[in-house]
Amino acid sequence: MAALVFIGIVVVAAASGAIFKPGEWYEGLRKPAWTPPKWAFPVVWTLLYAAIAYAGWQVWTLAGWSLPMAFWGLQIIVNAMWSWMFFGLRRMRLALADIIALWASILGFILTSWPISEIAALLFLPYLVWVTIAGLLNYSVLRLNNRA
């Protein structure tokens, strides 16, 4: 039952990306040459969301309410807010601040969950890498469009 709760929470967070899509506004922005192809985003996020749900369920099963779960909850909320800030509000600077908070909460989960479940912590490493790339992309688009 708990696994379904984690899957449900992740699906709700992922829905933010489905509601607030890039659209014409984003297409019209200048982007760096290293921007990942469009198809990469849904593929990567699907895999990452599966890992996020499993890691949360794993730590919950082993430790219940705990500091790593506070970081897990924080990261999923902050994660869901980014698409709304960037694509919905078109506030790139605010979205960049959000992604910095997301990066910190992911790192917090990794560090605090490691003693409980190395697997859960390791499952968040690709997430940290992808969010690092997303943060650099967010910053680059902000700079390239004279909004820094």
C-alpha cells in the first residue's frame, strides 16, 4: 500500500510538467547548443520519477518519518513547482532559485538516507546529475535571453 502512495505522489508531481508545457514561448527563446533534445525530457523524467518513488518507499519502509523523508517530501514539492515557475509564470530567475533548492534537497536526501539505504541514496545520484544539467540550462537560457 505504501508503495502506491509513493507512486501517486510522484505522479502528482510529474503532472506539473504535463500541465505547464514549454510551448511557443519556450520555443522562441535562445538556448545553448548543448540543450538536450525534446524527446530526452520525458524519457529521463519517467526513469527518474520511478527511482524517486522507489527510493522514498525504501527509506519509508526502513525508517518511517525521519530526516531523509523530510528531504524526500521537500524535493518532490520543489520539483513540482519548477514547471509552474518556468513555463507557467515564465519567471526564469524564480525557477532558477527553485532548482537550487531542489538540488540542495536532493543532496540532503542522499546524505541522510545513505546510512538507512545505500540503494535509495544511489538512486538519487542520476537525479542530482539531471537537476544539475537542468539548473545549468535554466541559467543559460536566462542569460541568453538577457534576463539575468
